[in-house]
Amino acid sequence: MDRKKIVWAVISLILAGLTVYAITSQSKEFSMEMLRQFLHRANPGWLLMAFASMFGFIFFEGMALIRITKRLGYKRKVMQGITYGGADVYFSAVTPSASGGQPASAYFMLKDGIPASAVTASLLINLVMYTAALLVLSGLAVVFGFGYFREFSIVARLLIAAGGLVLIGLGIFFYMLLKKASLLHGICEWFLHILEKLHMVKRAEKRRKRLERLIQEYGECAETIFGHGHLLLEIFFWNLLQRISQIAVSFFVFMSMGYGLGKAWHVSVIQCFVALGSNCVPIPGGMGIADYLMLDGLQQVLSKSEVVTMELLCRGITFYGSVTVGLFVVIVGYIHRKLGEKHAGIL
């Protein structure tokens, strides 16, 4: 991990601490004893389902990526896919605008012998489908739960709308990068030109020739993916499961507390809007924004004394839980690959 990633990891920890402090301090009804009582009354079976659903957020992304790479001729194991998903989840949570997620996944994919062109195409198509899955679920939430949307505060509704616009813009941009390799080539060429002017790269012409070769291979990979409509549907399906697994955490937490199917369904729709609105600002993991939207939304279904405790439980498993598991997966994956390299060197 380089110095910049360490700095952002520290900043993210500080943000997380400040967020939790801000949430708990604003409620006179909240106490650690109340949180303990909530956990004591929770149904273990439903709570276990919440944690399993949280892990699904990592697992389903890994499945999507190994299915894409298999189509491109690079068959990889499920455990390798879980590492790709864990790296994305963890580094997306500790870098602005989730900018570190794809590079972290790419690192492990490259370590597993997948060419850079195939890695780039795989991550971009997965990003497009990931965005599309959230937009589809959010669209369904608007159609079937517009009344719930109207119960958010004006500020929350503006944040959700802004998040939707940002997500649509990003989705179009990523799609264009896939369909038009020349656009990606132009962006890379521009960065290379800037670095050359700043005397930060050597042998620029050699790098340009390599870039042209990589872009050509990338274009071929993208054409292969788009040439198989059933593959696109499958990748969308895995990403849809990933998004549903994230949203389902709150559903299972509410069921574990005995709130019943009606409130659990209501909070699932709220979670869709929260996931959409958290994209409106480039804050690691949407910290602060997502918590604000969740607190605002939970007031629709819970009493004032219960809102903070349930927000901490839902957000704690959905976000902080998945980040912790993602970090564990990254560490295990990194050590496993380093040991594999050392063993290969000995042989």
C-alpha cells in the first residue's frame, strides 16, 4: 500500500469515528446499554442472514469478474474472484469517489496473470453493470415507493436526486469508454503528455507504442464482451444480486428485531434511496451523507428513540462490516500470492 492510500485510510477512519460520534451525540435517547439490549433481543437466525447478505456484496462482485475473464479466455477460481471483490469494496471505502477500488482489483487480477487489456475491459464493463443495477433498483423504488421518497426531507430528496444524476453521468461515461476505445486512448495520451511535460516519465515514445498496443487489445476484449449478449445479461444479474444483498442487510436486521415484514420492506426501499444519494459527493464510502439519509429515512418507520440505534446496526453491518471483511480478504489474498511467488522462486 503506497503512502497516499495510507493517508486516505487514516482519513477514512477519522471520518468514520466523527460520523459515529455525530450520530450518537445528537440523540439523548441513545446509549450503549440500549444498543446492547437491541442486540440481546435480536433473532440470531435473521441476524446471521444479515451478515451473510453483507458478505454477498463481496462474493457477487467476485463472481461477476471471474465470469467476464473466463469469457476472455482467463479462467480463475472463485476464491480469486472473492479477493478481487474484497479489494474493490475495501479500497472503494477508503478513497474519494471510490477511486481506489478498481485499481486494487486490477492489482490482484494482474498478479493472477490476466493481461492489462483484459483487466481494464473487465473492470469497466462490471462498473457499467454495477451502476445499471443500482439505477434499475432505484427506478423500481421510485415507481413502487414514491410515497416513501416524498417522506424524506427536502434536503435529503435533493441529495438523492443529485446522486441519481451523478450515477447516470458516470454510467454513460464508462459505457462510452467501452464502446469507443479511441476515447480511452485519448485520455491516456493526454495524461502521458502532461507527465512528459512535467518530466515525470522517460522514453515517452516507447510508452506510446505500448499504449497503442494495449488499447488495440482492450478494444478486442470489449468487442468480445459486447458480442455476447447473454454474457452481459449474466454480468448484470450478478451485479443486481450484489446490490440486492447490500440492501437486504437492513431487511434482515429489521426482521431480526421483530419489526415485521411491512417495516422491513419499507426500510429496504429507503436503503435503495440511501444507496443512490450517497453517490452525490466524493466522500469515501459516502460517510456522513449515507448516514444522514438513513437517519432521515428511518424516521418514517421508527420512533425517535429507536432511529439512531437501528441506523448504527444497519450501517454497521452494511458498510463497516463489509469494509472489515474486505480488508481481511485483501490481507489473506496478498499473503497467499506473496507466498506463491516465493515458492515459485525457490523452485
